[in-house]
Amino acid sequence: MKRIIRILCIATLLLAAASAFAQNERSGQRKNEWREKMKTEKIGFLTSEIGLTSEEAKLFWPVYEKIEAAREAAMERSFKAFHALERSLREEKGEAAIAEALNEYLAAGEELSAIDRQYVGEYRRILSSEKIARLYFAEEKFRRNQINRLGSNPPGNNRK
């Protein structure tokens, strides 16, 4: 009898683990689908807002993708540095540890600015200064639109 109960417990645990793994897999798939949808929306929005010609678009999007990858990596480092700084403060690690975390956070912010300065030259080979300025404004407008959209329809809300 104990053996049957033990087998049932193990089977239940295995089923629960498999179910959790499947949910994580589906969640990851939904996240990827969401990212692709946002990317598609962003491409359409930026193309329209900037006023890219088809020739400009052919040259612009590969450069933009490369720059976005560099910015994404820098943002990830910035978030990690921010969380490390927050943890240092919360855990009262002392002046030296907090100063080091603060310096890392500031360096990550400077890295983002350096990426923008570095790549504006590549944009200038493709676009006019006016269109580059429109790009920066359009990116911010898109970001704010997404934030407002999330605010009016938070995750878990089934409205569409």
C-alpha cells in the first residue's frame, strides 16, 4: 500500500512538473509573439512618422536593427546596475559598495548615450538630420503610446 502511495505521489509530482514546464514554454512563446507584434507595429509606426522612402527604408532598417541590438544590451546592463544599486541601498551594504554600484549605474547610462552618439553618423549617411530628429521623436511617441495602451488595458484584462 505504501508503495502505491509513493508511486502516486511521484507520478503527481512528475505531472505537475510537466505542466509547469509546458506553461513556461507557452508563456515564453506568448512573450516572443508579443515582441514580434510590437516590432512589426514599431516598424510601421516609425516608417510612417519619419516619412521614409522605400530606398531609405532598405538602407535604414538593417542599421536600425544593429543599433537597437546594441541599445538593448546596454539597457540590460543598465537595469542590472540599477537593481544592484537598489539592493546595495536596501541591504545597507556601506558607503564603498554603494559608491561602486552607483558608478556602475552611471557608466551604464553613459554607455547608452555613447551608442546614440556613435551611431548617429551611420544614420546621417542614410537620412537627413530632420528625419533623424523625427526618428527620435517617433520612438518616444511610440513608447508613450505603448505605455498608455498598457495603462488602459493592463495584462490579464481580457478586453481587446
